[in-house]
Amino acid sequence: MTDQLTPARTIFPPGKLLAEELAERGWNQTDFAEIIGRPVRLVNEIIAAKRGITATTALELSAALGTSAELWMGLESSYQLAKNQVRADEIFRKAALRSQWPVRDLQKRGWVVKEGSLEQIEESVFGFYGVTSAEDRVQYKCAARRSAYNVELNRVQEALLIRMTQLAKGVQAKPYSAEALRSRLPELKQFMEHPEEIRHVPRFLAECGVRFVICEPMTGSHLDGICTWLDPNSPVIGMTLRLDRIDNFWFVLWHEITHVLNGDGKDGQPVIDENVDGDDGDDGDDGMLPSQEIAANQAAAEACVPQAQFQNWLDRVSVQVSRERVIGFAATMHVHPGLVVGQLQRRLGRWDLFRQMQVKVRSHIVPSATTDGYGHVIA
């Protein structure tokens, strides 16, 4: 007997070859057990593929049958690999699924099934993203304000965009008109002086034909807000409120309103904002941004605190800026002092300046908006 075997034979257990060798020599299992000095039960279990071949057994078989020990070890290894290949393939698919998609976070949020076979979980994840395989790209239309600039949204950001779109479909809004929205923007500014007035924002936007939704951020999303469209006449503004501060809320909101008014995102090509400002990701080097983002940033800053008046005030107070001066200027602008602080921090690069004035607003807006997360679960 030689060590040369065809590839097809390696999928069989070594015991099959051992049985053939014994039959060829006219030996039964008892004869062979006596030759190698081992129990008959061991020989029987090897032939029945109930016991694997160890190095010791391989040496005994090679001595008795005139083969190499490597032959038997190779057969055993090939058989075990083939026998466990199905499980290995499933593990590979599980690893690939979790490395490419935020499966655990999706399950925690109840957006995909939590239990079931691998095929069922894959089907649920792919169904959520609207794809048929991991190679497919998600189709979306949005202008997204992010804290890091990339050419494409990552899978976590795509998940938030998809969920926000789902939520928006359940929001009732009047027919959208850019002219109507633009004409009513002065009314929106009346909510900027007191944190609790933010609760009126969802209703106001719906009256202007804009659907407003909130989705709690996922790990690694770094997404502040999006502008997307259910159809060419149905804009959506989504926010994550990941930075629970009054200045960030209003800056992001005005940023997204500008995208809506400019029709950004309707062409299906996301406009991604590079937001690298060191402390909180609200502003960055405009020279590195697309023109849509520059326009949105400028409009947002102007809406939060009129820039000419802000600069004039800053020139006058100079290094003598104080809490009292901030409060006084905010009162003349009819905005909350936190908005002035936000602009001041960016202008001076002082992210620690008057931070206590940047009050939280999440508790005021979440109860009045269609929200997924922050204690709200929507089927």
C-alpha cells in the first residue's frame, strides 16, 4: 500500500481505509488488535469513525501496514477539517456579518431580529438596509452633518439615516413649500431665547412641510443631523442630539434647514460635512468643505447669532469678556446666552469658556418629537 491518495478519498474517515487494508490482507479486527497490541474496541471505533487517530495510533498503523505515520495523521486531519467545514463556514459568515454591519447595536435597538438562525439574522439585517447581499450599496439621499469627513457614510451612519427615514414616514406634515418655510423662519427664532421653548420646533417644522425626527446615536456614528427626502416634495430633518447643548441644537437645526431650502440631497449624492473643531465637532476648516456645507455653516452661524453684530460686540469687549457681558449681549439678540458662548468658543478656540451656560435641551425636545431612543421605543 502506498501513501498516494486521490483528493476525493481524503473526505472519508481513516477507518474506511483501514477496513479496506484489513480486508485486502484477510485480517479481521481481532487479528489486527492482537498485532498492534490494542483492544479490539479501539480498532472497531476507528473503523466506525467514532474515534480519531492519535500520533501513537498512527505509528502503530504504519508499522503494521507498511505505510507512513504521516499518511494516517494526514487522513485524520483532512477528515476532521472536512467534517467541521460546515460549522467553520457558518462561523466565517457570522464573523463577516458582524465585521461589516453593526448587528449587536441593531439588535439592541430592536431594528432587526435578536434570535434565529444565521440565515434569518442575515435576512433581517439586509432587509433593514434594503440590500440583498453584503456587496450591495445602500441607496440614500441626504445631506449629513457629521463630525468627521468621509466620502461615504459608514454602516452605523447608514443605519441612523434609514431609521430616521422610517420614523419620518409616520410624521404628519403639511405640503412643503420652500417659500413658505423661508417666510416663517423669523417665527422660529422666537424659540431660541428659552430652552423649554424648543419643544415647539417639531410642530413648527411640520406646519412648514418639514418632518422632524430624533434618533439616539449609535456607537461610532458621530452623526449630528441629516437632511433627507422621502420624495422631491417631502423633506426630513433628523437629529441625534448626541451633544446635549442648546448651542449645538440650534446650530445643527439651522444647518439642516439651510440644506432643505437649498434642496441639498435630492440628487442622491450625500453632502458630508467635515466637522473637525477639536472640542465637539461643530465647526471646521471651511476650505476643506463642499460648497453646500460652507453655505449651511454660514447660515447656521448667522441664524444663531448675527455675525456682524457679534463681531462688533466682540471687538468692543475684547479681552474683558465676562459672563455678565455675554448675558447682556444675548438679551439684545433675543437668544439664550449659550448660543453666544458657542460662537465665542469657536472664535477664540476656548472650548472651556463659560461651558456652564451651554444648558441641556434634550429633555425639552424629545417628548414633543417623534423619537427612537432616549427611553422611547417605536415599533
